[in-house]
Amino acid sequence: MLMSAWVALGRLRRRIGKPPLTHTVEVRHDWVRRHAPGRSFLDVGGMYAIKGEIAFLAEEAGASRVTALDAGDAPLVFEPERRRRGSSVRYVQGDLEDPEAAARVGVHDVVFCTGVVYHSPNPVRQLLNLRAMCGDLLYFGTHAVPEVPGFPGACLYYPAFGEAERRALSKAYWRPEEHWGIGTPFNERAGLGYGNFWWGLTPSAVRAMLHTAGFDVLEERRVHETPFLLELVARASDRPPLLPPVSYFRERGERWEAGEVPFDWVDDSWREARDHGELPG
């Protein structure tokens, strides 16, 4: 009952002044048409159901070069449409959590990513890789849950949900049976984990995650009235990253083992923090 009341209140608050679902696609396409011309453009996770629609739209709008990053097999989800259009969009198959995939994609002025991070147990890691590929602007969309009163940054971990919680939460979704972990039990089949919804992220959590990943949130877009959809525009910040590359400590240890002086990261910040007692242990 508490879950149902919380969802109902969130729906009421988010409905006020919000446009219908049909407006959401128009909002996204208009943004791409305004920001793609003359700039490099990256579409992340845009193959499922729409077969690269955003990437091809950016190309048509006059982007200088366009790349699409997705987990889908190119011959099945991308190549037929690219050939039909006579397009030069570059496709990279890879995992957004893989720094090697991000390095292969490279930096693009504008990055578009919706419907991705809640399908992973590691949303912040995915945002860090988005930051590594983003030179300026990010259009970011995610499923979100209403704020939890008194707990900014709260999140729901869907693998913990039972049938009663899923039933209450799925009332706010269209086609809930397509949402693994919400409208259906969490799917634990090997290799299919990314098909699940892992996290229900509150708007305050999303904004904080973007900030700690190296983005400054510029605006919230007015999209579909459901409380379970949040779209933001952010700019890549020039703040030094909070976390070193995932290979840093391994490579540092390898240098010690080889009898070499280990390199330091971000202007000696790690060494300075250690010497001033700011690191535990």
C-alpha cells in the first residue's frame, strides 16, 4: 500500500504541465537538429527498436561525423538500414562499461544517450565512460522514480523486489510486461542481465551521478508525464575526474614490481592527499 501511494503521488506531481508521450520524440529530434550541424555526434544505445534513428537524423542534420555505439550485432540491427539510406554513419559494437570500447569510439562534441544506464548494475561507471567520449554536450535520458521524501539521491534496487512491489510499481508503466525486473520477475538467465531494469533512480540521484561523473546539468527537458522518465541536457565539465582510470593502480603496481618509479595521476593529487592524511589506511 505504501508503494502504491508513493507511485500515485509521484504520478500526480509529474503530470502537472507535462506534454503527452507523443511529444517526447519531437523534443528529442528537435534538440538533435539544433545541435548536430557542423559537429561530431555520438549516439549511444540507439539501436533497440529504432535502428539508429537518432544517429541517422544527426547525419541528415549536417553533423560533421556520426558514430553509433551499441551492443547489438551490426549485420542484424544496423547494416541493412545504413545500406538503405546510403549512410556513412560509423558503427562500433561494444559495452558502455568497457573503457576500450569508449577509447575506440573517441571523443565527440555531442553525445546522445537515452534508455541505457538503468539496464546496468553500474550506472556511474557508464556515465564515466560517457564523459570520456563527450567533448561538450550530453542529452541524457533514463527511467526514473519519484523522489523519496527526506532522502535525496535515493535509488531502488530492482533485484530486491518481490511480486507485491513489482505489481505496485508497474502500474505507472506502459507495456510493463516488457520491463524485466519490474513488470516481470528479474531475469537471472546467464548472459541476459542487461535486459533487466536494475535501478530505479530518483532525479536527485541522476543529477548527482552526472555531477560526480564530470558533467554540469544545464536543464531538464519537458517530456512525457510519467514520473518514470527523466531527460536532461548536461555539459562536460573541465573539473579533474574524481576517479583515476580503472587501470591506474594495476599499472602503478606493475611499475613498482619492475623497479620503476610509478607515475602519478592528475598533477600529483593522489600523492598530496596521501601525504596530508586524507586517504584512509
